Amino acid sequence: MDFMLLILAVLSALHIMVPSVYYVFMKRIAEKKSWNLRLDENYEPTVTVIVATYNEANVIVGRLQNLEELNYPKDKLEIIIVDSASTDGTADIAKAYIKENSLSVRTLILEETQRKGKARALNYALQYASSEIIATSDADCRWVPDTIRNAIRYLSDPSVAAVSGQETLMNPDQSSATRTESQHRKLFNYIRVGESKIHSTIIFEGALAFFKKELLKRFDEPCDDSGSALNLVQEGYRTILIPDVSFLNPFSPKWNKKIAKKTRRAQHLVEIWYRCLVLDLKGKLKLNPWISRVNVFLHIVNPFLFLVFALTSVFLLVEYPAALLAIPLILLIPKARDSFLLYVTNYFFLLQAIFMQAFGRRQVVWKK
Ligand code: GDP
Ligand code: MN
């Protein structure tokens, strides 16, 4: 029995310590380490921004206006909307908007006859993109005017193949669903920037990603953002997430919507780290192996230790009922409550994603 308890204690300690230590370590690196890049401030390549849309009638015009306001030479910018047979008239609305307003930026609307997922749509659009840099974005997010300039700077270094930015919520204080998401973002942004400063992060955001076309060739399917980043790292390049560029994203204040979205994202994370694990085992991984191993631990192993930790906690509560007093403390302090909710739900999403991955259920298209 004592031996059993010792094992539970060790597993629980690993469960808590690995993420905590990794976070503290990466935060320090994100704040202190230099990029080791040679940046050319005069670098001004041509850029194609591809926005994949499926049923985005409500936001597509706002997105076009937002892209037109970007602070970048108009003759070096091109916008491609690639719509996959939306049923709400997204493509027609975009076409009408372009016809009625003479846009200063060359804008192309592509229409697929069938919905085959976002990554497929991006690859279709890629054939029509004529620029040196390919950027991807979503219909519902917003970029600030200097986004392209700030991101492009980093691509001037020949070792960097792709750059991504962080998500900032438009409504961080609206509900517990958005508060926890905002907290989650802040934690992980440090980790992704830290990893990028060491060499690369492969966790990319499709809503704000810039790729060198000559190196990209094709988007990974179905994981257009992180999968493409991993492929470029495997070719020997750096793919980085930078702190000075972020996109504004609306986030549903409702938990049921959040659960659907987070489950999908967790599936992508599990899938991509599983790919790294396999490459690492074959001795073929080009990403820093420790970045990969810690992330494999965090996304694939630790969700199971979460179960161990939860059972251990229940066991302790039964043995020492006085510890029950901690529960009102967690529930009454709003910040503690949010952190606790974030912690439990994150591991829940990952566990669900691991089972879906194991049983071969993967989402290529999702409900909108
Ligand atoms: P989230 O931000 O990760 O929740 O994902 P969204 O649902 O906002 O999708 C990201 C972008 O991909 C949006 O602009 C969607 O309209 C677009 N999208 C999603 N599925 C498809 C698809 O099957 N085809 C195309 N062309 N775009 C899609
Ligand atoms: Mn979105």
C-alpha cells in the first residue's frame, strides 16, 4: 500500500512539475534570449493573403475592409478568398463588394464546387497565388495595420521559412469560457515564443501565418498551419512564433461552442505531437528533440497522469476530509476558479482527442 502511494505521489509530482518547470523555463527564454537572426529592415517582398471561407457571410465584408487597411504597398499585396461552396452566399457577397467598391488591392475570389476542408481549399488557392510570401488568415479574425510589416521582417533571414503570431481575444472578459481561453493563450504564448527563440515552434496559427512560397510548395493536409510548419522544420528551416504580431479573434462566450472548438484544436495538437514522436523514434526529427519530448509528454502522456492525479486527490479527500476545505477556496476566488476550470478542461479535451486519434476519427471539415 505504501509502495502504491509512493508511485502515485511520484506520478502526481511529474504531472504538476513538468508543465510548471517547462513554462518557467520557456518564459525566461522568451523574455531574455535574443533571436539570433539577421534582419533586413528593407525587405519588402510581394505578399498574397489567402482567406479560406465557409459560411462567413456575416464577416466577409468586414474582413476585406480590414485587409485593405493594411499598411503595406498595395502593388505588392494580393488577396485571395477561397470559398468552399458556402450555402449562405459568402462568395457572392464578396464578389458584389469588390464590384461596387474599387479596392486598392488586387483581390481574387475562388470558388470550389464542394467542401473538402480548409487545407484543401488553401492548396487550391495556392496555385493562383503569385507572390513570394503566402499568408493565411481566417474570415472572422482581424489584423492590425502593421501586421504584415512586423511579420515580414523576420522572414528576411534566410533560415526562417515561416512566421506565425499569437491570438488575442476580442472579448477576454465576457464569460468564464473566454476568461479561461485568454489565460490559456497567455501561458502558451510564452512557451511558443521560447521554443521559437531556441530554434522553432511548430504550433502555428492559421489565422496569422506567413510562409515563403518557394519553400512551402504545398500546405500540409489536413493540418494546414502546424503540419506545414513541421514539414518546413524537417527540411532544415526555422518556423517561429513572434510576440510582436497578434490577431484579434472573437471567441464564443458559450461553453458548448468552446468545447467543440477546443476538441478540434486538441485533436490537431495530439496528431502533430504524435507525428513528432514517430519521427523522433525513427531518429529523423529535425525539431529540437527536447522541445518535442516535453510536448509529447504534455499532450499525450500527461492527460493520463491527470487521471492518476485526480484519483489520488479523491483518495486523499476520503482519507483526510479536512482537505475538503480547499474546495470552497478554489470555488470562491474567481481567479483560482478559472485556473482550476482551465486545468481540468484542457486535460479533458486532450484525453478526448487522444481517444479520437487512437480510434481513427478525425475531423477534416467541421460544423460552423
Ligand atoms: P477556428 O477559428 O479554429 O474555430 O476555425 P473557424 O471555424 O473560424 O475556421 C477558420 C477559417 O477556415 C474560417 O475562415 C472558415 O470560414 C474557414 N473554413 C473552415 N472550413 C472550411 C472549408 O471547408 N473550406 C474553406 N474554404 N474554408 C473553411
Ligand atoms: Mn475562427
